[in-house]
Amino acid sequence: MIDYADKMIRNKPLHGIFTAVPRRYDLVNHVITWGLDKRWRWKAARECLASQPEKVLDLCCGTGDLAINIARLAENGVELTGVDYSRPMLAIATQKAELLAKGRRISFTYGDADNLPFPDGYFDSIGISFAFRNLTYKNPLAQRHIAEILRILSTGGKCVIVETSQPRLKLIRKLFHLYLRWFVFGLGYLFSGNRGAYHYLAESAARFYTAEELKEILATAGFSQVSFRPLFFGTVGIYVAVKKEPPGFSYKPEKRS
Ligand SMILES: C[S@@+](CC[C@H](N)C(=O)[O-])C[C@H]1O[C@@H](n2cnc3c(N)ncnc32)[C@H](O)[C@@H]1O
């Protein structure tokens, strides 16, 4: 049975794209990034675990690769969750995790980033791989998505974003955009048969924020210590941002007797 919330999600603009592409989604990703996407997610997973969190979320987990990398690297006892609004993606994630997560349990949950099904401050680390662009690029709910990330992150908790970026050097930037608009679009279309999905991917990546712009957006939203590490000539990068203390907060250590 489809409930009201389900119906609302189905009507969202990008939802159709992400329920249509999963069959060849992983293969296309590996081909268009020359296999480097695996390495980028692994680096992001390490970053998600760097401050020894107890509860980690893979937001917009898709077919689960970031969550699976985190599961393979995490200490026992870390609670792992993945959330996405595409049921076909979640079905693949669940199957893959059974084979690849080294027996670690990942709870894959259906939910929308504009109304996440978790309590305030629940996670101390949130990773987002190649989905922050979907949540923010020309998305009327961009602010709402960022506010939700902040709501479910504990104070001092970390948000790790691995995402396409804009190379600083003009020549490399131009080549990157050509690569996106011809190779990524053409190959994605050919392999998946979904023209719209790969047109959207190529255009949104070519027009997405520079690292400086995105750092500014995160800082303005309420994150501190926002950093960016460029990867592969700056075509991709990893952002790390920490949720700030609320205004007026001052830490007073307990007196020891
Ligand atoms: C480009 S895929 C990235 C998937 C995965 N994180 C990866 O690294 O391959 C974007 C994912 O975000 C999900 N997504 C997009 N908008 C969403 C939203 N508002 N709420 C929940 N999931 C969303 C899509 O269903 C899709 O699985």
C-alpha cells in the first residue's frame, strides 16, 4: 500500500531519475570515473570514522557503497545506517551489504532528505557521497536539506561530503566540462538507456559550485572548520564540516572532587 508520505516522495522532481537508473548504476559510475570512485568513497569513509563516532549515517546512500566502506573500516559497536528515497537503490544496497560488509549490520532505511526519519542530534558522523549536488543544485529545498543534516547531527559532529567540484585551472575545467557533456552523458545514456538521468548528471556537475562557494554555503548554514581536499585535479573533492556549538554555548568542565 502506498501511504501519503510515499506519494509525496514519488512526486519529487529527481525521484523518477533515481528509481529508473539502478540496474547499471554502479557499472556506469566505475566506467565514467575510470574506477576512481571506489577510491574516493574509501577516503570519505575513513574521514567519516576519523573522530571515532558511535553512530554514522550514509545520507542518500544509493546502492550503499559508502556505507559498506564504512562498515569494513569501522570498529565493532559502531551503529551504521543508510537512508535513501529510492526503493530500488535500497534493495541493491541491502543485497550488496550482505555480501560485502564483512558481516557488519547496516540498517538501510527509506526516507527523504527533506524530512529525515531520525531524532535531533542522533548521528555524530554523516557521510554524503555524490548526492549533495542533488540536494542543493537548483533544488528549491536546498536550505531545508542542509537544515535537516544539521538537525540530525550532534553538536561537534562531522559531515563529510565527497562531490564533484570545479578545477581551479581554466584549461582543466574546460576539459572536465567537455568530458562530462560528451563522454559521461553519452556513455551513461548508452549503458542505462536513460537520457534524462545522464543529461542531468553532466549539466549539474558542469555548473555546480566551486569549492570556495560550497565552503561558504556550509559555513553560513551553521558549520565550522569547513575544509576541502581536492582530488583528481579538483574535478572531485572531499569537504569536512563540523556542526557548531549553538550561540551562547560555553563549555564548563565538571569539577573533579
Ligand atoms: C548520485 S546518487 C549517489 C548514491 C550514492 N551515495 C553513491 O555514492 O553512489 C544520489 C542518491 O541520492 C538519492 N536522493 C536524491 N535526493 C534525495 C532525497 N531528497 N532524499 C533521499 N534520497 C535522495 C537518490 O535516490 C540517489 O540514490
